[in-house]
Amino acid sequence: MAKKKPRTPTPPRKVQAPQRRPNAPRAKADDLGRQHRNLLYALSGSGIVALVVVVVVIAAFGGGGKTISDAQISTAFTSAGCTYRTVAGYLPSGQNMHTTSLTKTPMPWNTNPPSNGQHYYLWAVWGFYTGPVNPRRVLHNEEHGAIVEWWGPHVSQATIAKLRAFYNQQPIGGFGTPYPSLGSKIAFTAWTGDPFKYQRNGYYGQGHVAICSSFTPKVQAAAELFRRAYRGHGPEGIPLSADHPGMGPNG
């Protein structure tokens, strides 16, 4: 599937949820994730790529560096006055992970905002938006390793500016969008998992979600830990090189 060339998103703009092309394929909506996983399996069987796999694993899981635990992140957020949860990834029995439906109706997600689970088969163009992006698309970005910043309609412009500044510190693998049901609160979500186990034997990774009433320095410090630990660790194993601002599918 062709992707747009990297580009820097334009300044804050009104963005509606992207629309699916009328002729988008329906029968093979789950093929995208299967292709991602098959690529990983194929590479794992190639001796010439063995060294690359080792390097990727070391980079992904902190070889030579200090690992940030989920417990540390939880402590940082709760001490900043936020709520924090890590949940097992969930997919309803008999369902495909990818759907062709792009309605705004919530799906059977186990966190709000969504941090894992069933979603639209095309992700959203990477960036920081001022208009709400359909969460069914955003969740696919999380499957690719996104750290998502969400905020409600009653969050001040000053706080949104701070969230944008936080995004600008590390825009690769970052995403920002309003989320109406948050009201006056903000949230951070990520979806992590082992790509070699993903969607096998009921394994769908883990979802992580922090919800805060403001973006204080303590909340920002906790969000930085969150980003350092989880950015680029989505369960599909997509590299951060595919997650630059402005990149995305044609759909």
C-alpha cells in the first residue's frame, strides 16, 4: 500500500475524520495486519536478517539502557493526580481486528479513550490535529506504535498549546486529537505487545491509558516516561520510520 512522502503537518487546522474511499476493499479488510505480521515471520526465518532482528530487539527492549517499568509509569501518573490503567488487549470472539466500518459509534473497547482492540483497517495520517479524528482510525496508529494525546472540548487553548509543544518534542510516532467525551480532561494512550505473538492464541498485547485533569509539570514528566517506554512498541511491529508526521495511507 503506497504511503505519502514524509512532510510536516501544516499549522493547527480544522480536520474532520478522514473518509474512506468509496471503492475501498471490503472483503480483505484484515489483510493489512496479516501482511505486517507475515513480513516479520518471513524475516525471522532468514539467516541474513538474524542480526537485524537481534539489533531491533535490543533497541526495542532497552539493551544497555534502563528499562522503564509500567509500575514506575503508574506511580508517576498517580502522584501527578491522574488515573492510570494497563489492560489486556481485547477482541470480541469471532471478530477480525480490522473493520471496514468508519462510523463514529464506539466499538467494544475496554478503555476510554481506546488503547487497544478492533479498529478501522486504514490508519490516520500522522500528525497533531485541531479537529477530532475518528478514534477507529487513531487506534490503528496505536497498533503501529503511536503515543496518542487526547483532550476534551472544554480543555483550554493554553493547555492544548502545551500538548502541541510536547508533541513537537518528538513528533515521530506521536499523534494528537480532540476527543469529545473527555470534557475538560486530557489523556495519553498507547498499545504495546510482542509482534511475534500478536493475534495468536488470544494474545492482543496491552493497552495503556492515563487520564488527567490538567497538564502540569508533574503530568508532563509522567507523560515523558510513558512516551520513552511505549513509543514505537505497537503489537504489529511497525518501525518508527513509517510513523513520521504527514505519512499515511491513501484512503
